[in-house]
Amino acid sequence: MPIPDLTPDKLIKAAADLGLLISGHEADSYARILAPWVSAYKALDDIPDSPPSPKYPRPPGHRPEGEANKYNAWYYRTSIKGASGGKLKGKTVALKDNIMLAGVPMMNGASTLQGYVCDRDATVVTRILDAGGEIAGKAHCEWFCMGASSFTNALGPVHNPFKMGYSAGGSSSGCAVAVAVGDVDMAIGCDQGGSIRIPSSFCGLYGMKATHGLVPYTGILSLDPQIDHAGPMTKSVRDNALLLEVIAGPDGYDARQMKVVTHPYSQMLEGGVAGLRIGVLREGFGHPNSEADVDAKVRAAGRLLKKMGAGVDEASVPMHLTAGAFFLPVAVEGALHTLDAGDTVGIGRPDVYATSLMDYHRGWAKHLDVVPPLLKAFIMLGKCMQKDFGHRYYGKASNLIPTLRGAYDTILKDYDLLLMPTSPIKASKLPDPDASLEERAERSADMLANTLPFDLTHHPAMNVPCGMSGGLPVGMMLVGRCHAEPTIYRVAYAFEQAQDWKAA
């Protein structure tokens, strides 16, 4: 796009916007000073920014309607076939709709992005296709991935596959439903506060938030790099391990990937639980909104693991109850910076930037009246805190995260894994259209107490279905040391083989 010269009048206005007062004479001087710098921008503009052509051909797909999209899980369906062979040959995969897929629309749950079509593939997409998998489409997520229920998507709520009118969890809501109802074998979700594990818990899936940086986030829309995670959602532990095996490892772009350690996860499932020590985290139970049946089902799962040969007893990490104080400034101010400064893409890190998306979404903040209540609350809180304190509390929270991480690391010296409910509650009824702002905001975030700490501390954490109550699934969460995914999979696989969770 053409870059105009900077005139003195334009510089006087820009200065005024910054709170500066410059004279006409000074503006003339600045215009001459900046002329060669503007020429550098013009030279950059003349260089083509051509995204790589997709490696595998694909149709644009279609938006399914009616019975073809009964639960409103899908944004777009397509069929992109990868290599003729590989670890994922014969497997179909859904992508959360914040993951770039060239030639296919992406809206990230937001009306302000409707109509945008991606022009590049995320790293995880290329890896799935290279492994012989088939991408079956883009699944709905919450507006900008900001919410842990399933009713803030601009195209309507996503319904729980076990009970219509109930939450499917979020923000990877559509992915969970697409896998649960058998539309696909696997899905890639993203997790910044629980957005893989909560929908997996509500929909009866295995959902892995792997160690931070294990799965490259390149080509996926960020909230804040400190808490961005991507990972697999599946109906079986074996499929989960297989998909992680395919997508894990450095890609040379993502700065989140430091000291990454990968394993052949699908080959490390056997061995049982005998000899392993599992700590039942005291602070993971009995939250003010905890449901008694959820706590009971998860404690029963712990007793079964003990019966299977694991050493299971109570463990305590008191800081678990204060993790929200660390999380909120990072999530609120980090996401606000990404949304505000980077047109929902963000800046300031090595990455592969979708400049077409930045162009398309520029000025989205002029339409804040259409965003959901929780997101409005986040934005207003972030703006107020920044106005009064700058980024002091983002910095303070970031400085204290190693202390929180150390509290879990200390207890994980004594235990191989920690066990607790994934969510204190089961899926709840979706709010009525005329529900109050307070109710809609609360329903977006009342299930995060146990999941959000581990986005901050970067420990791997997995939802494992452990029972049913009132016709809805209950999930337990297994948390391990960083890069201890094989231990989590080993316990999850043994538990999966030991009982039918739907009958528990």
C-alpha cells in the first residue's frame, strides 16, 4: 500500500496526539529529518511479502448448517489430505479457529474477523499433513479465545454433546464437540487458562496442555506468549500421544521454544502405575463453587490408581489458591497488548506474521460494543490499570511466577504427578440470551481455578475422563514435571484400560 510523505501538518497532529507541542518551524525540520526514514518504509513496502504456497492442495470448504452442524461445533468444513503415508495416515483432525490454515476462512470466534481468509499454514498444520493426516476443518472457539464456556462465539453457542443447552467448555469448544461426536478422530486446541483441558473435561476427552513451548505456536493467534500453549484433544490416550508426537519439537521460529525435550510418546504408554507416587492436591478440592460429586468422582479415581499399585496420598501446595493473583495481570494486560498494539496478532517476538490479517483487522477496536461482556471487562480493567500504574503489575506478576513454579516443583520432587479435578464443576447450563452481565461474565470463567496455574508455571497437565454424574462427564487432571508427558500418558493409559469412565 502506498506510504505518503510526512508533511509538517501531519507531524504537528501526531505530536499533539502524543502530548507534544511543536512549532511550524520545528515541524519543517522534523519532516526533513524523517524523509529518509520514510524512504526506508517505502523500500520495505516495495519488497513482496509473499507467503509460502500451501504444500498440499485444498478446497476452501463450506460452512455446515442444520443437522450437519447440530451442536454448532464447526465454523468451516473442508478436506485437506496430506502425505500418502505417515503416523497419522487415516486420521482426521479439526483445528481450533485461531490456527492459520491457508485458503480457509478464520474468524477466531469474532464477528470483526468474519470474511478473512488465511494465506499461510501454521507449523502444526504442516506437521499434521506431512504425517499423512487429513485436516477436516476449523472448529468454533470463543471470541478471541477469551472465555472458558461456550457461548461467546459470534455465530452462536456451542452445545455440549451429552446435553443440549449446556456448555461444551472453552475456549476450544468446537474442537471438543467435533471429537466427542465422532466428526473427527483428533483436534488441536489451544490453552491459555484451561482452554484445552476444560472442554475436554466437559465433553469426556483426553486433552493435553503440554509443557510450554513443546508444541510450536507459529501461525496461531496469541493472547500472551507467557501462557500460549497448543495441544491434542482425542477420545483415547494412544491417539493423544500419537498426535503430540507428530506436532512437538522446535520449528526454528517460535521464541517460546527453549530447551525443548521430545519423546516417542505413543511408544511409552505401557508400564502401569506400580511404583509411581501420585499426590492428591488438597487445594484442588473444595473451592467455593466445587460440586461435591465432582470432588467425589476424582477422589474415587485416586483410590483406583492406588488399588492399581501407585502410591497415592494427599499433597499440599498452598500457593495454588493464590495463582489467580499472578494470572490476571498477565492474561488481562498481555492480551490487551496483543489485541491493542498488534491488531489481535501481537508484536515484539520472533514469529511468522500474517500481515494480511493485520491489515484486515486494523481498526477492530472501533467495534468494541459487539464484544462479549467478559472481554469488555478484561479490556476496561487493563486500560484502567495501565492508566494508573503502567505495566507495573504485569511485571510484578511475571517476576513472581518462578516462585509459583518453584512451589509445584518442590512438591513434584516427592511425587511423580499431582491429581485434582480439572474443573471444580461439571458443564453448566448455557445462560439465557437475556441473562445479566454478571451472570454471563461469571459463566465464562467459573471453572478456571485448577487449570490456570499451570499455564503460568508451564507444567504439562492433562484432562482424563474419570466418571459421569447427572449425565455429564467429570474430568481429573494429572500434572507432571516439565517435559514429563510420558509419565502423564503412562498413568492416563493405565487408568483408561482399568475402567470404562462412562460407567464410573
